[in-house]
Amino acid sequence: MKSDAVYRVLETELIDARRRRGGVPEVLDIGGGSGVWAVPLAVSGCSVTVVDPSPDALATLRRRAGEAGVSERVAAVQGDTDALRGAVPEGGADLVLGHGLLEYVDDVSESLRALATAVSPGAAVSVLAANRYAAVLARALTGRVPEALRLFNDPNGRLDHPVSETVRRRFDTDSLRDVLVSVGLEVELMQGQSVISDLVPGSLLEGSHSNGDALRELEMAAAAQPPLRDIATRLHALARVPGGHAAQ
């Protein structure tokens, strides 16, 4: 994961947090139940609180944390964004993650305000969200062109027919930036995750270290470079509350 463009940004942010705090950074991961982000961050020396509504996901988190030897650095809280006030003190986190969250919540703006309220002065909110144009492209490339067209035309970038999706919405770079700005957050970075790799068949990489190495380098280079960034599978934004105060 450390070669991932998103992780690199978080790593830099946490270096700054260590300077500000002078101790162990406090990370709040909303909706990160199984520990995909929480466990590596705990291994890197952070204290991570994960809030997730799924007891099964939180059980996986505890197992992964135990296997990695960081159980004491990972706290699990069952709930959603409404549980934030009980999970951590207001303004107590050095970094708040909302990865894979905004696609499913009832109210995007209200959820973002809750995330912003949880950060300490000078801290940031990291958002990772599904990209509507990547979903369109993926379906078109696999021959599901009618689905691709419906996704493209749907204002929320989702399919309601013939089978309704659990995803409530997908974003593009403009819509993700707009919703962050609308709640008073300042967007410092917008980049893509899995810009190229999800388009390359795994068979083309098998047995070729040079292809794999080149792909990783290309991913890092393309992450923040439009128009390649704008077709990434997921969009990543790092946003900050102006003056270090939570958005209202």
C-alpha cells in the first residue's frame, strides 16, 4: 500500500500531524470496518479509531489488527457518522478518513460536516469516492454499453434499472470538489486511485517485473494529472477546515 498515491498523501499528512502534536497521531476512520486503511496506519505508529455499522467488518478489523500486532492501537466502534460524538472528542483527530463512505450515506453534506467537526486545528479530512466516469468506461469496455449509457446519463451516476444498486451515487472531480466546498472545506488535493491498473488485464503483467514496476510508476505519475486522473476508479480528495475550525 505504501506505493499507493493515496497512502503517500496520508503519510505526508501524518508526518505533519506528528510535528503538531508531538506524539502519536490520532486517526478516525469512518466506514473503514475491515481495517484496509486502519491496520497499515496503526502499523506506521498511529492510534486509529474505526467507526463502522457492520459487526462482521469490525470483527475482521480486530482479527487483522491482532495478526499485525497492533491491537492496542486500534479501537472499534459500531455505528455510523451519528456515532462520532461518542467515539472521539470533538476536534480530537489529526486525520479523518471517509473512504468509500459518501457513495452510501443518506446525506452527503451532513456526513461531511460530521467528519469536519471531528478534526483538530490544522488537521485534514481525506475522502475516497467512486468515480462515475470510471464506472461508465468499465462497462463500455466489457460490452455492457447500454448500462454505460444509463450510468452516463443518470445525474447520480448509478443504475436503477433493471437492478437497483446499493451505491447511491458516484462522483466526478467537479461534483466531489463542489460538495466539499459547499460545507466550508478547502480542497488542497484532488487525485485518482487506480488510474491505469484497473484497465490493464492481469495476464499482461504476469511474469513481467518490468511491466509491474512501470505500472506502479505510471500510476503515481498519473494520479494527479488530468485527464488521466479524471477516469480513475476512485477519486481522492484531501480537504482542510479554514483556520483549523470545523465547518458549520
